[in-house]
Amino acid sequence: MFSGWNWVAYGFCLLLNFSSLQVSGGLVQSCGHIIPESPVLALGSNFTALCILNESCLDFGNIYANQIIWKIKNQVVPKEQYREINRTVSSVTFNDTSSLATPLTCNILADGQIEQNIYGIAVTIGLPPEKPKNLSCIVHQVSKLIYPMTCTWNPGRHTFLDTHFRLKYRWPQDEFPDCIPKDVNNSCTITDVQFFVNLEVWVEAANALGKAESDRLVLDPIEIVKPLPPHNLSVNSGILPTVLKLSWENLISGAVMKLKFNIRYRTIGDGNWMQVPPEDTASPRTSFSVQGLRPYTEYVFSIRCMKEDGVGYWSDWSEEKTGVTTEDKPSKGPPIWRIIDASDSLVSWTVRLMWKTLEPFEANGIILWYEVTVRAKSSLSGPAEKYNVNTTNLTLKLPNGTYEVTVIARNRVGASPPSVLLIPASNSKAPVKAVRTLPKDGKLWVGWTAPNSYVLKYVIEWCLVSNSSDCIIEWQNEPGSVQGTYLRGDIKPFKCYLITVYPLYADGQGSGHSVKAYLQQDRPSKGPTVQTKKVGKAEAVLTWNHLTVDEQNGFIRNYTILYKTVDGNETAVPVDPSKTEYTLSSLTSDTLYTVRMMAYTDEGGRSGPDFTFTTQKFGKGEIEAIVVPVCLAFLLIVLLGVLFCFNKRDLIKKHIWPIVPDPSKSNIAQWSPQVPAKHNFSSKDQMYPEGSFTDVSVVEIEADDKKSFSEQDLKPFDLLKKEKSTSEGHSSGIGGSSCMSSPRQSVSDSDEGETTQNTSSTVQYSTVVLNGYRDQTPVQVFSRSESTQPLLDSEERSEDHTGGGDGTIQRQQYFKRSSGQDETNTDRPCFERTRQITPTNEEDLLGFAQLQISGHSSQLLGLGLEKNIQEAALPDVLQTSIEGQTLRPEIMEGYPLSADEMPKSYLPQTVRQGGYMPQ
Amino acid sequence: GVVPFVALLLLQRRPVAGRALLVTSSSCPSHSLCRSNVQEQTRRQVALLNATAQDLFSLYLKCQGEPFSSESDELCNPSGVFFPAFRVNRTSERKEVMVAMYKLFAFLNASLGNITRDQEELNPMAKELLDQLHNTTKTTRGLISNLTCLLCKDYNIFQVHVSYGESSKGKRAFKKKQQGCQVLRKYVQVIAQAARILLPHLTPP
């Protein structure tokens, strides 16, 4: 920076001087100058400058020293620092040059207060050089004969000035040219030095303010040599498998310097160097035999050197060279283990023998094959099975028993000591205790507590537990003296390992003790998928499946169920990790819940998918508690209604379907002149056998139909019989309403009636005495018919059809009524008769069909009658619709009946033959 | 290092009395550098020269080509060239040995300088030879420095008369090669003798 300012100052001064010259050579003459000219000042020193005016200016410009003004960089120096020495000389003094700046100008205040510059100087401020310190030198050998010497030093503080450093050196009688550093100020290299002569070396620093020298260093350059490392290193295998011979060339003459050496070596792949004892290589040499090496091992060698007496510097390490020792026989047998599979047979095992390849330092060469010997323990004297195997496993099928297995490894030189393994019938010895694991330094450490008995060695088995692959067993041997080891294998983080420790004894082995472990745990890959098993009003049973071992990534410490309503806070419930079901209680009914489940390892948890469910509106049994009483109440009401109706049936019947007199039961019907004798209506009785009659035992049937019922059915109607007898008592005698009359008697009656009918074809009046329906009180009505028109055939037919069985029965009644016998003894003949008749003719079948239909419509007998009367104008209606049912016409067509045999009823016949009989 | 010795050679070619001047020890130059290790340094220097002399001579012959490589015995016979007398033995006084050594190596230093100069001119591409000539010349210069120190420090001798013989400068190339060959052959012989003689005198007590 100072250097820059100097240039600026110089430029300024040149400009000033140039101006002064111009002026002096032209209009104005130069009036003075400053001494000292361009001074270099030490920082912090004092400084005085003088401005000397020319005499010529005194007269010409009337200028004197008391008018001089000193300025530093256009700033006026305080007057206190001025001193007027005489009328032409003015001085200015600065007690500390640190306040000084460049340029320093001498100015004068001329007439008219016009300030004019007289002269200016550039001031350079800096520091003298410090004494260079810490001078040191080293001689680097660069070739066999060239030894440049480099010296370095501490140049000291910055001087703000151009400071030159020189490295000076000399012999007692000789001076050498100085070594001048290039581009640096703290080191210099002397291209060539001479050994065995004391050399005095020092550094001189100089600038405008002074010089400084470092302390002088007197040395023989041979004492500070850093030689080149030995070259052309070669490694040759010796006679012994544990020796390698190194040879090299030294690049420095023994006459110049005697050397000592360091030899280091390592095996390939090993980063740690071993070193030959220094005392073994402390003398000058060009070869060395390294002993104590491992057979058939590749070693890397490197060498360095320095002055024999240790004065100076070690060379760099030479280039590395490799060599391989020769083979030796294997030093130990391969570690051996087995897997016994006893699942195939009860009497034999499948034994998979496994052994590990020997480490190179144990194999001492290339293993050519393994010799496996299996000998039954029970017959040690017997012949042993021998196998030569190139691989490291052998599967044998052996009968159950105890065996001694030996494995020997062979290379070109010889055989290893045998490795022995006992395969016991059972692991009956003491196991290890307290197997534990600990991840440490990226490896999995397994520890155990040794059993009390002496253990020969331990076998540690482990395998990766996974859903996607089988448990592939890996193992390793450990000596019996240890109680912990690191697993030597590719142990992966976040994977579950099943580790088993077996103690091996001299006479057997102990059972294994297992533990599961992780090298490193992580959060589970996913959370459990929860779902509901059962949802109630206030509770829900949740189920889930355990995470697979591949998903766990660690030991599942606990589950947490998180559930919430749509707008509610989430509730967390911790759950034991062994469970797969949990019941959420105290839920709100008929509410949508979202539930999820988190599984936690030591490293954290992960949530499974959300599951939603809605609680039920009613709880268990609530619906039943409501529905059942309602149904019961309904049934009770219906039952009461039925009972009420039953009790009030007369009244209901009276109002709903009043009793309409049945013309067929009228006394005038008894007058029917023709009774078809061969119209055996009794066949219809056959159609109602006792057993089947219950189907048509409609309660609405008239009391006269009782004869169609079985006796059992009729029992409840005994009372009716009496009443009927009573009603008959009220009959007019024109015709009984009793059905108990014998058909035979009825036939005779009808004959009589026919006769009567023939006597008169018109009926003026008739008195009909009706029997009461069942327990109804018969109403005796005497009605008068003013009609002279005979009843339509269709009406009669219709009545037959609509009346169905009734009509038939009524016809029977008609016959019975004609018998005029006592009712009390007519029941039995009626039923007896029924039994005796066999339905053998087709007419009976037709009658049966008709009866069935009639039976169905019997309840509407009275109404049907009225209806039939209304429809009597339809003369061609052969089929009568009753309650929507239609008689099948083919029946009618298939069995056409003659006019005499028409079974329709008696009434049509009666009508055809003369209509109503006159009373 | 050659130029000063050439000047010294020219200077010494004038008839100068070959006697040492005795001075007080305080007037020995750079006394601080004349340390106890100078004796050992001197012995190591002589040993170094002795160890490399034969190689230097062989390389020189090899680089000069025929007839030097095949007829070195005849061409390089040192009898025809000036070489300072080295008439000391193991029983000689140490001071006498030191002075003789000084004369010998002062002469060798000048002669090696001349040979190096001639070879730089005649065989500029013979780098190995030139390097060895340079290195040997440097060693002799260091040896002179040490001998000066020993003479001055032990015997207050700071000046010794040295005869240098005839310079090869201006001679023909063959003559330059032959003179160099003759000097180097004699050098091989004398340096071995010097090494043997000097050893007991420089062994630390």
C-alpha cells in the first residue's frame, strides 16, 4: 500500500516540479524547495522539513518565510509545528511520522490572500527489517551426485518497504554468491553444496531503513541430508516358507554417506505395517532377509534409509514391492459343525457335516481336498467310513447313535491336524446360560454365561428369520475360554436373527440356547391392519394380525389403537403386543368411528390403514324387547276380538248375514213329486269317509249336515240335537228339517211328494219352518209366495252347485225328512249307511267334485242362494262361479247325464215338473 | 569453482618460493569454521576422492575414444607430465603431510579444473563424465579449504607455495586429452597413497 502511495506522491511531485519549471521558465519563477527531498522515514520517528525560499522571490513577490503554510495532502499543518528560521527558511516538525502523509507541500499566502504552492515532496514511511529467525536448512538428494540445499527462515514483520533477503554462505576461506529468493522472502535453495566442509549460513534482510542478519548457522551439509530412498527393491522367496529376501540399490555412495535402513512389510489387504527391528538394519547393506513370515502369504515391502549415525533425515519410503512365501502344511484343521435332521426316520438321521475353509494363514497353501472320517462311537475299533471331499460339506444318512467325525485339510505340502466333532444321540450336557446380544461398532456381539463344566469350545449358530426365505444357518467356532464374540458374517440391520449357542465338551455337546436379536432396529414397515370382528351399540371388538417378521424391523414393544369420531379427539389405547383382539368400550351408539393401529419398536412406530365402523343404534335384545311385547299385545287383541266375535256371533250374524229361509228345506219341498229313485245320492256319503271329512267340517254348515260328521265331531253338537228336536217340535209338519231321516225313507217320501206335486202345479203360499243354524234359535217364518211362476231350472241347478254338499245333504235331508221317523234313532242309520256305500260309479266321482266345491262355498250358502236367484235369468249357465271358482267343464262334458239322472237337485226336477208344491 | 583456481594457477605459475608462512592463529581466516570435525571431514574427503578416482579415470578413458580406451598405458603414462612430488609416508610429520597434501590437492584442483574445461569443449555431451569431474573438483576445493583450516589452526600456516605445471590451454585436442589422461592416471595412484598416509594422521586421538 505504501508503495502505491509512493508512486502517487512521486507523480504529484513531478507534476509540481514540472509546473515550477514551467513557471520558472515562463511567467513565474520557482520560489523555493524543500529539504530533505523524498525522505524514507521510520514509522513513529520524528521528522523535520525545511522550506527554503529563493532570494529572488523576496524582492519580486515580496514573499517571506513567515508567510509559508505547510500542508499534508491539502490539509494545513498546525502553525504550532512551524518555525521561522530566518526570513527565507521555514521548518515544520512532526513528532510522530505516523501522522504524516504524502505529499508534504510548502505553500505561501501571496498578496490578495491567494495561496500558491512553492514545492512538495513525497514522504515514504516504513519499518526497518527485523532479524530473520529460525533459519534451518536441509539437503535434498535429487540424484546420485546432486544435492541442493534449501534453507528457510522467518522473515519477521512486514516493513511496508521494499525489503530484500539474501541467503549468505561461505567456507572458511571462500565466499559464495548470495542465494536470492525468487518470489518469496522466507526460503532459498542453493543448487549444489559440498559435503565434509563446514558451511556458514545466514540470512541478511535489508531495506531503505536498514539491514538485519539472522544468527549464523555453521553446518556440514552431510549432516542435513535427506537421501533418496533405495531403489530397485526386489523380493525373493527363500528356502524356508517363512522367509523372504529383499535386495535393493542405494543411490548415495558409501564413501559419501553410510546408511542405515528401515524395512516395513504387511500382508496384502492389511493396512497395518509391521517393521523389521531397526537394530537389524542399522548398518550399511543392500539386502536383508525378513524372517518369521507366514507361509504362502503375499507380503508388501518398502524400505527407507538415512545417515548411519542418525544425523540428518530419513528418506521417503521406497516404492512397494510384493513377494509370496512358499507353502507349508496347514497349521490347523478346519472348524466343523453339523445339522442333524431326524424328521425322516425314527431310526436314522440325515447328518449334514459342514466345515469352514481355513484362513490363508492357517491353510499355508492351496487346500486340495478334505479327508472326512466318520466312525461310530460304539465301535471305535471298527472300520471308519472315509470320504475325500473337494467341497466344505458332506451329507450322510447315519443310523441313530454317537459318531466321531474328523476332518483333515490337505495341501501340496501335507495334511492339517484333524478336527474332531462328536455327534451325540442327544444334547444332554449342560447348556450355556443367559445368552444376550449387543450391537457394537456395526457388528453384533453375542455373550453368554459359561456352564460350570469345562467347555472345549462353543459353536454359535445364527440365521436370518424371514417370511420370504428359509432359515439358512451360519455358524462359527469360538474357544472355550471366551464368553462372548462378534458374529463374523454379513449381519444386516433391521433383520431378525435367531442366534443359538452350543457348548461343546470333550465327550459331547450341550443343548443350544437361543435368542433373537437385531443389529439395528427401525420403525415397522407398516402398521397392523385393524378391522372389526363385532360391533355393538357401545363397544366394538377389533381384530388384527401380527406384523410379519419382515415388516417388524425390530421387536414390537406394543401396539396402540387410535380411534376417534368424525369430529372428536383421537383416543389412544395401548395394547399388549401378544394380543390380536381388543374390545373398545364406552363408544357412542350409532356413531361413525375411525380406528387405526400403530405398532412400536424401540425406534418408533408406524400406523396401519384407517378403518371405519359405525356403532349400532340398538343394543343387543333391545329390538326383541320391543317387538315381542308388541306382537304379544297384538295377538292378545286378536284373540280377544275372536272371543268377542265368537260370543257375539249371533248378533253379528244377525246383522251381517241374516238367516234366509232355504226353500229346499221348506215343507213344500217335501211335496216334490219325483224323487229319482236310482239317483243314489248316498254315493256322496261314500265320498266323505270318516277320515277325510274333517276337511270339509266347516262350522258354518247347517245343523242338518251333522250327519256328515263323525261322531266325534258331532259330540259337541249333542246339545244342538236336542235343540233341533225342539225346533222340529215347532215345525209345521209339512216337512221336517231333520237330516236324520233315512234316505230310504226319504225315497218313499219323495214318492209321496211327487204325487203331491203332480196334483197341483202352482203354489200360492208356503210356510217354511227353518231350523236354526247350529245353536241359533230357529225362526219360524211364514212367508207367502204370491208368485205363480215355477222356479227356474237354473235356479235349482245353481242352488245345487252353490249349495254343493249342502245341496246334496239337503237332498238327503229331504229324503230323511220324508221318512217321518223319530230323529233320535236316525243318526246311526245315516252313518251306517254312509259306511256301507262304496263309491264305485263315476257319478259318485262327479258328485265328489261338486261336493268339494260346494263345501268351500258352504259358508255363503244363504247369500249364494240369493245370488243364484238373481242370476236365474241365465238359462244356459251350466257352470256356476262360486267365489271365483269355476267348475271344470270337461267333468260335465265327460259325464253327460240324462234328464232323469240329473243330479243337480231335486228342485229343478221339481220345477220342471210343476214348480212349487202348494201347501 | 574453476575460474578462481585458474586465476590461482596463473598466479602460481610465476616462480614463487614454496614455503609456508607462519602466522598467528588469531589471524587465520574464519576461525569459527575451523572446528574439531575438520580432521574427520578431511579424511572423509580423501577417502571419497580415493573411492571415486578409478571410476573417474575409467570414465575419462571411455569418453575420449580411441586410441585412449585401448592404449591408455602408453598414451596416459604420467611420466611426461608435471605432477607435484608427494614424498611423505605414514611416519612423516603431520605438518609435513598436511603441507604435501595441500600442494597435491591444490595442483589437482587446478588440473581438474583445466580438464573439466577441456572436456566441456571436447565432449560436451559426456554428462556423466562432466558431472564426475565437477564433483571431484568441488571435493578437492573443499579439501583445500579444510587443509587450509588445519594448517592455519594447528600450525599457523596460511600460505603454501604450490607448483601447477603447464596449462593445456591453447593446445590441440589430442594433447588436451592426453594431458588429462596422464594427470588422472597419476591422480589415481597418488590419491590412494595419500589416503593410506593420511588415515593415521587424521584419526582422532
